[in-house]
Amino acid sequence: MKATWKKNKNLKPKVIFEKIDNLKTVVDGKVTFTGFEHRGAKVALETMIDFPSICNDLDKELILTKAFWEAAKSTPIEQNNFIDLINKNIKEALEKRDETYFLLTSLSVEEIGIRSLELNNCVIRFYKSSFPRKFKGRKELIESKKKCKESESIGYTKVVVELKAKSEYMAAKKALRALDLLRSMFNLFSNSKSEFLGNEWQPINKIRSGEFHTIHNEIGEIFPDVFWFDPSYSSAMPYYCDQISITVKNVKFIINHLNKLNKQYKSIIIDGLLRYVRAFDEKDQNVAVMRAWSALESIAAPNESNCDSVTRRCAFLFHEHEYHKQILEHLREYRNRNVHSGEESNKAKDHGFQIQFYFKELVLFHMRNVGYFNDIFEANKFLDLSTDEVTLTYNKKIVERALKFRGYTA
């Protein structure tokens, strides 16, 4: 698959290129610009490009920047030539040989209950006290970049993610994505169900990432230019679970069942899990609620605009269907008020816990029914069924009669 211009009549790259041509001067193949407006134009171009999924872990900004400066040498800039340059850069990036990389980071948990596991083609290892000695330069790089006294979060479990990738940038993105996916599963079974007393600005997630992430090569040398840190990081009290073995068993259950799903089904569930964990990393609970509802939507109604289906399908999971439908409607109403009018609630964290409850039950429904449905859309058709026994029995008779009429039954 190749990158293409998005099929949106309102997006007109030609207009952007005309502006860029007016801002630039080309002398002996060297391009210069008047002012800084060309930077905003370059960002707009990225939004107009439909990158194939194979590019998810590539450095798209670098790919775009190389194409931008190369295309700018020609006047006028041709949009077909520009997209050809984008695809040329993608091809070159993907043709690079895979190397072994290591991401070093930490998690806010005292005891993770497992020494290592494999997830999304990554091997994730956990260390209680310190990183293996082979890895050099992390402490010095963090101190030089952030001018901080503490280069590691006290009490956090150290994590090393080993993987194959075509560049250190791709390695960092893939490793952090795998780690977020793992955190989503652990937090499903570790987060509080509610909170009577607590800090409303404290994220709901118990297990959060450490502040600093560094990338190292196969012999442990650090890449100083690929230094990742979370600007919204807030320290967390290292989480302790006295039943960590049960949590690990539940996490392994989800991983094993995810791997039994077809590619599309698995991708949708993983996307929802990533949205979920990133939502509840938020300190602003109103933002967390909006993002968490989007996580619920991404699984309950992927690629749909029918908002009613989210509440209907989630409520189907419970015996007290009508009660849970009302709770879900209340959450949807709050979310809509917040989005459209900026209305906020001092009960936002309570709403977050409620959404988390329904999200967890929805994920577990899909995991417990692996093999029963061909894809998520078939599963959602099941959740669209009536909850009324009389109606279900009547529909069963109608279907059986249709099968007999068509000669499909004896």
C-alpha cells in the first residue's frame, strides 16, 4: 500500500503548495523561505495525506520533511510529485535492515508478579532494583536533558523492552505502544472501582509509566538523540497488590485470547485498550471522561455514527438491562454536555469510574466469547438483539420457519 492524498473535497493541497511557492526562493538548488509561515503549511500537508497502516511506527515527520525540502526545489511544486517523494521515503525507511533495540523505562508498581512476557513482538522484562549493567549512559543523559536530581522514580519497577525495528525512533514507538497495551490490561484489574476519599487530580490508573524512556542498541549503548519523556508526568505511589498472581493470570488470559482473534478484530480491541489506558492517565478528570467514552465507543460501535448503539450494546451485557442503560445514558449525556458546551462536573472522576466499569465488562465479553463470532461486527449484531425473552423466542421461530421454507432444514 502507498500513501495517497485524502479523498476529502475540502482538503486542497494545491492551495498549500501555491502558498509555499510564494514564500520560497531557490538559488542554485538551495531553498530559503521568508518568515516562518512555511512551517504551518508543512504541518497542514501531513494532515492531508492518508498514510498506510504499515507507516504507523515510522517517523512521519521526518519522511514529510525530506519530501518537503526536495519538492520545494521545483517551481511550481506538483502535488503528484510530492506524494511520489513521500512514498519513496517510506520505501527507503521500510527497506532498512531490522536491528535489535532496547527501551528502558519504569512502571509505578512495587511487584509486577512476573519476570518477563512477550507482547506484540516485544519481550518485556522486569527488574526490582536496577537495570542490567550492560546499559550505559541513561543516568547521565537524563540529568543533562532535564537538569533533575532524580533520574529514576523511587520505588518503581524497572522495565526493559527488547524488540526488532528498523530505527531507534520506530523502536521507541513500538516499545511504548506495547508497554501501554500491557498497562491497559494490568489496570483493568488493578484500578479502584470507586473512590470515597481521594485527590480529584490524581489519575485513575494505578500503574503508570515512569517519566523517562531511553533507547539502547544491542550492546547497551544509548541513543542520545532519541530521548522520550512525558511532559504531563505526575509521580504515583508505587502500587502494591496482595493478589498479584490473580492479576497476572487475568492479564495472560486477555493476551492469549487476543492472539486468537483475526487481524481486524484484534486491532479494534487493542485500539480500544490503548485509548482506555491513555484516557485514565489524565489528571484532568473531565478530559479523562471524554477520552474514556471514546475508548468505549471504539469497541462498542467502531466506525459508526449511531450513538444509541453504545448504550444499547453495553446494557445488553447485564441482567438489569434497563437500569444499566439509564446509567449509560446519563454518562453519554454528561459527555455530550461537556463536549458541546464545555460544562464540567465536580463528579467527573465518579463518571470515569463508571465508564471504566462498562469498558472492562465489554472487553471481557469479547475475550470470553472468542471463537463464537467471526468479527467484532458480528459480535455487535449479537449485542443488538432484544433482551426480551418473548421477542427472542418469536424471532427464533421466524428464523426457523424461514430456514424450513428455503429448504435448509430437514
